[in-house]
Amino acid sequence: MITTRLYHQDAYLTEFSAHIVGRSDDGRRLYLDRTAFYPASGGQPHDTGTISGVPVVDVIDEEKRIAHITASPVEGAEVACRVDWARRFDHMQQHSGQHLLSAVLLELCGAETVSFHLGSEVSTIDAAVGALRPEDVLAAEQRVNQCVTENRPITVTYEPASEAKDLRRPADREGVLRIVSIEGLDRSPCGGTHVRAAGEIGPVVLRKLEKVRGNVRLEFLCGMRAVRRARSDFEALSRIARIFSSTLDDAPTLVAAQHDALQSADKARRRVAGELARYQGRERYASTEPGRDGVRRAVVRQPSGAVDEELRALAQGFTAQPKAFLVVVIEAPPAVVMAVSADVGLHAGDTLKALLARHNGRGGGNARMAQGTVPSREALAALVAEIG
Ligand SMILES: [Zn+2]
């Protein structure tokens, strides 16, 4: 038995009664003779609501029939049904807004919409165009909202595919088409639910642009979603402006200036830290007694960290002096640095590489400095013991 789709006649119908004409053995998959529950299709998510007071968790389009998945089994033959209106109306706003936006993008930029996704937070369309300039986006946003304020009627007609003219996209099927029209702007075959006039879409804001598979993916929000987003944007920007004791409009300039100042301060700090580390390397050299061969050998131990610029600067400070041999040992994660002065007669890279190979480590370097990692503290201890 074909399910009568009440939402095609009246997208505003939220309460209806129906007969259960089929159900799964567990009583959670129901088929009704007629339904106002919209199944997920055409980019628009399914409705929720209740059947005999039991929550509807999914609605599936099976072409001829519509399956209603309920949270628990539903008894009886005749049932009272209620569609969650807040969710449905939000979907109607986003979906109708999509028709409007797609028509405007085609009109202003020649960009055809190739797909639509209505998400729980934001919606997107993929437009077949190489790029959209900021001024294109601004013009499209203004034109869309102008159509909203003109409150253009949105109507549904049924026309044979062979006779339907001026469609935004050619119909992909034969027979009678359900055509959704925005007065003076757009005619598109569509089986979804729409508001009856553009004013009900509410404000429309265009947001992020993204390149996806040669198209431009454009994020947009309609109705209360746009209002909620504007509110949270305002609050976020206000928090930033409070930090800088500025107006909202001045905040971006101040943030950019602070960012630049922070970057140059960080650069200066890193330079000073490097100088300090080199100095500490020289100090360490000065306080290290030379061995019988005249080489000063030192092992610097660090409980944790990474082999960074400062560590390398320390090693350079040490080995910039004659007859210098330095090993830096980092316990966690286990790592080792070997640095030598040119007159020691040892190739740091080759020496460390050979040691690492015996202790399942990896790494390497040049004649003066090398670094590597080993898989465990035990391997690290064994490697360091071998250096002597
Ligand atoms: Zn539609």
C-alpha cells in the first residue's frame, strides 16, 4: 500500500491520525496509510515527533512506502500522530532558503548548485564555480535578503515533465513534476517541505567558503539559526573587545597589532634564550676538567623535553671551544645529542649512528653534531654507558 504523503499537500500539518497498515515483528518499524512525517531525502533530514505518544526516531523513504522507526513498540490500529514543529519549521526555513540562495547564485554568478546538505548546525551548498569573490558573496547575501523582505510567495504546482518550462535545473525524471516556485525568481522540481512565503525564511547569512572537488562549498544559515549565530558572534567579539578595552569594530585591528607584537617579542625571547644557552655551554666547558688526552667530556642530563634550538645552542656553546665532547641525555622521551669540536677527531654523526643501531634507535647528523632517539630508558642507559 502506497503511503499518502500529507506533507506534500500541507507542509504546516503537524497533527494527524492514521491507520497502521504494516509493522515489523518488534513493533518498532511502522507503516501508516498516510503521514505528515517527512523522511530524510533531498538533503533535508527526517522529522521527529510521536506516534501514540511514542517518540519517532527515524523516518525512511522506501519510495512507495514510508517507514517510521519508533523508540519502543506501538500498539493499536489507529494512531494519533504529532510532528515536532520546531524541528520541521527550522528545516523548512533552511530548505526554502537554499532554493532562494541557489536561484540568486545562478542569477548573479552563473553558479549552478550541484548539492545541498542541511546539517544540525549549518547548511551548505556546493556551487559549480571555480571561485566566489567576497563581493560576489556580499551581493548574493543582499539579494537573498531583499527577496526575503519582499516576502515573495512560494507555491507548489504539479506539471507534466514534458510541459514544464523555465526550470532552474532540468528535471531528471518523467511524469508529473512537483514544482516549487519562488515568485519571479525560481522554479525547481522538489519533493521537500517549504515555507509559503520568503518572509518566513527569516534573515539569511552566508558564511564560510571552502573549495571542495573543484566546486565552492558555501555555508549559510537561515531564520533563528542566523539570529543565534549573530548572538554568539557578538558575544565572542565582545569578549575580545573587552580584553582590549576597544569597540567591536576596532578589535580586529588591535588583535592584529598584538599578534605582530607577540611574534616579534617571541623572536627576541628565542634569540636571548639561544644566547643564554650558548653561554651556559661555554660555562660548562670552563668548569669541566680535561682528560689525559686533553679532551673535556661532559654529559648533560635532562629529565624531559625535546631536542630544540636551545639545547643545540648549549651544545654549540660547549663545542665551539677546543677539545670538546658533549653528550646531552634526555630521559623522556629517551633521546641523545652528541656534539664534538673539530679537533677531537671524531665524526659525531657516524659515531652516534653506530651506537643507535646497536640499541634499536634512529637518528643521525653531521660531523660536529648528531641526535637520535631510542625506544626505552633501558636502551638509553645502555647507549650512554657505551659512550663511557
Ligand atoms: Zn525544495
